[in-house]
Amino acid sequence: MKTATTLAFLAVMVVVAVSKSAGAATPVSAAARGDDARMAAAHAEDSPVPTPAATTSPVRETTLERVEYGRLDGRPLLGYLSRPVGVAQPLPGLIVIHEWWGLNDNVRDEARRLAAEGYVTLAVDLYDGAVATRVPEAMALSRQLTEKPAPAEDNLRQAYAYLDQAVRAPRIGVIGWCLGGRWTLRAALLHPEQVDAAVIYYGSVRAAEQELAALRMPILGLFGSKDPVVPLAMVTEFQETMRRLGRDLDIKIYEGAGHAFANPSGTTYEAEAAEDAWARTTDFLRRHLQAGPDAR
């Protein structure tokens, strides 16, 4: 049974989905399609087995529930909400965006691990319930997002609204890996003044300078020096543009690490880089989402 708060929230989702206050969408480009091709090549021998990013136990007990965080084309948007057990005060919210495999058990476990650090996490589903177990399936799903980004953009707008209006999170961040890293930047561009922090794990950071100029949140970017999907030249260009704009950007490049080195799913996990990235992530989120007076 839905609570009164949830029913009231869902009643305004159509308005939220078309809100003019959100940032403009990034258009599809040949370069974005090239990102998809490189990602497929990098994952050619991969499979969505759980990695220590997903199997490491959370630092405290958390709850996990499936929630409807909005509606799109008459269908419910279903994700997973997690929070620490026994914490009564409002907690910062964190939108968790899955890898190219989709919203599988591994991503849900990683979301619980993040929640245990002191957040209400919402693991969103950009694939409308589909979960890939083989590379061709993941390739098809990720290409669909690239070719038709508008539904996923509306999805993320409603995820933000859910944490803001239904959960009443005082601050809201966003995090994602691989495909989810690319969509973390997209979520930030959709909410350039509303999102309070963003963590990009080796997602494409290609965006026009005029788009990036609108961003106001601090961003942490975590990349591998041998990543064929997000080459260092792209990261360097992003870094230089953000520096020129005077934006708050922290980039860490892991020497020798490839793509997906910290994914919750996959066979390319690299423990040393992944563990350092986790430490940087939790410190970054703590400083920007938990410290200081409430942002809202």
C-alpha cells in the first residue's frame, strides 16, 4: 500500500518530468556512438559476476525496498531505496546509476554499501526492467539509451524529485560506473544548480563548454590510464575546460588501470585502484553531502 506522501508525490510527477527549470539535454552525436562501440569492445570478454565492490559487507545494517519513484509513458519507474537501520534524522540522498549490465543484484548491493555510509540511496533503472547477462544484450540496451536519451533523462529528473520531495533529502548527490558514469554527468547537466555532488567512475565526460559552464556542484572523477573507452585525452580536455571555467573538479587517474576497474559487476576488477577509489568516494561524499548546514 502506498503512503499518502508517496501518492501525493506521484500525483505531480507529470509536471516534474517536463519542468523547464531542469537543464537542457545533451544531443546524441557520432562521438557518443563511438563511446558505445569502444565500451562494447572493452567488455567483449566480460560477464556480470559480482566483484568485491558488491560483495564487501556494508559497515552497518541497511534496509532495502523496491519503490516507485515516478512514472514514464504510463509505466512505473521502479528502483531500490536503501538507508541505514536505526537512523531517524533526514539523510542526504544519493542517486545510484547502474553499469551497462543494468540494475542487477550487484548494483543493489553496492547501493546498500553506500547507504551504510550515511545516505538514502536510490538505485535507478534506466533500462525499464531489463537486465543483461550477456555482452550483446548489454550492447543493445546501452545503444538504445544513446539513440533515445529523452526517456532516461526524464527518469533521472524524477529520481531527483523523489529524493527531494518524497524522501526530503537535505542534499542530493549522484554516482555511477561505466555507462552510469556517463549518465552521472548527464544527471548533473540536467540539474546543474540542484545536484550537490557528483562522482563519475570512468564515464564519458564529453560535453560542450557552454553546458559545463552551468555546473555548480563539486565533481570527483575516477579514471584508469589504460582505459580504451574513456581515453586520457578526453579526461584531460574535460579537466582543462572545468579549470578554465573555475569549477570544482577533483580528478584521480590510476596508473595502469583499465576500464571498469571498480564496477560492482564484471571480470576486470582491480583491487588496489578500486579500494583507493572507494576511500576517495566516501570522503568526497562525506565532505560535500554530510558536512555543514543543510543545502535545502
